[in-house]
Amino acid sequence: MDFKDKVTEISKKAGKVAADTYNTVADKSGKLFEDAKSRISISDMEKEITKIYESMGMTIYEKYQEGKDVGKDFSKECKKIDKLNKDINELNKKILFNKGLRVCEKCEETISVNATFCPNCGQKQKPVKIKDDKKSTKAQKEEVLKERVCPQCGKIEPPETRFCTKCGYKFEK
């Protein structure tokens, strides 16, 4: 093997390592971004719940002052709160999942997402199901396709590129 072949082989390996490193960093930063976005959504939902509570309180008091029954008027608002709480729980579940964790269904201990049984109470765990936010899933796919890294030379190319403009490597679809 001559010098040129050795340099080409080394550059291919370096390119692959660079591409793998880039993909790992992109994946981790994507998860951090999703966690931050989920935490912001949780905060917004909690604020919305507080507003509903305040509105309910004012309405109940006004109805009370008028001498009216206040029991049936708030089922709609209570259902909104139930939905927001369900969404908050799902986002918290997603945050834990991105960290490789989950909550035991029985004792609510935080455990590994891969645990078949809870190490705290012994409860058999069901597989974790994370609901995909259709909007964020589409945005994630578009974000992933923003660029390609050539595994041969490390050059960053646009997502629609079929061949590396530096070394001619053919990208997989």
C-alpha cells in the first residue's frame, strides 16, 4: 500500500469518526432541546390551569352571590384541567424517557427505562409508550434532514445532496 492509499484510508476513517461524533452530538442536543421545549410547555400549561382556577373561583362566587347552584357550571372547566394535567404528565414522561428513565407504575420510583421489574417494589413494568407530538415529530424530521456529513471526508452537505462535492462519496437515501 503506497502513501496515497494510506492517507485515503486514514481520511476515510477520520471522516467516519467525525460523522459518527456529529450524529451523536446532534442526537444529544436534540434531546436537550426537546426537554427544554417540554419544560416550557409544562410551565405554560400550569399557568393556564392557574387562570382556569381563578376564573372558576370568580364565577363560583358570582353565582353564589346570585343564589344559584354552582355544581354543574364547572364540569367543562374541570375537563380542561384534566386534559392539561394529562398533557403535563405525558411531557414529564417524555423528559424522563430522553434521560433513559421512567416512573414505576406502582410505587412511582424513578427507574431505568429498560427495567423489566422495579428494583424498589418488584412490580413488573409495561413497555414505555411515548405519544409523538405530530407537529414536533415533523419538525424533528425536517431538522434532521438539514444537512449530511460525509463519512469519507467529513464535509457537511445539504440534505438533498446525493454525492459529496469534495470526495464524490454517494450518500444513502
